[in-house]
Amino acid sequence: MIWTIVGVILLVFVIYKLGFSKANKAVSLISNKLQIKPNLVHDMIAKMSPDRGQMFVASASNSANIEQSAYIFVIYCYLMNPHPEDVKWWKGKLAESGLGDYIKSDAFTTAFVYFNLEETIDFNPRKVAEDFNAI
């Protein structure tokens, strides 16, 4: 009986580790790059649709795409709170991590796809990029 319980617990643990290893790696890469708490990145991924979240995790878990993923996270933070003081703080985080604080409109376009905003009339990636970079 005890071995059955131990076996089930180990099986659940292994399934959890295999199922969430890419997401954990993506969150870890972004949070370490920007030196932020991982729960902030988890929150961003949770707000994406399941399909878009999986696409983002697949891209972000590849360390070659870490810069793009970090920019997408900062864009998410900007869309949630565009206050100039917060933008300056995030630009400082980008500079501290060795990334440029100027984000190209291509990154905004990509972020809009992940956040399912590409078809929204109110969101123009080029305009939002100009507003962000002007601060």
C-alpha cells in the first residue's frame, strides 16, 4: 500500500516536471535576464490564450530568443501600465540586462500577436512603439 502511494506521488512529480519544464525554463530565462520575480512572467503567460501561450513558451525557452522574449515581456508591462515612470523603470531594467532600451516596432507587432491584439483597431504597433520609445 505504501509503495503504491509513493509510486503515484513519484509519477505525478515526473509528469509535472516533464509537462511544465519548457514553461519553467522560459520563465527562468526571462526573469534572470531582467532580474525580476518569476511570478511576473507567469502572470503574463497566463493572460495569453492557451495556444499563444504555448507559442510564446516554445520561443522563449530557446535561449537564442531571450532578447525578443524580454522585449515582449516589457511590452506587456507597458500595455498594462503605460505610466512614464514605469516605462523609465523598465527601460532601466533593459539597460541593466545589456539590452537596448529602444524597442523596434517589429517587437510590438510580435507582442500584439501573442496577446491577440493584432486585429484590434485601437492598437497600432508602430504608434505604440513610438509612444514607448519617446519616453
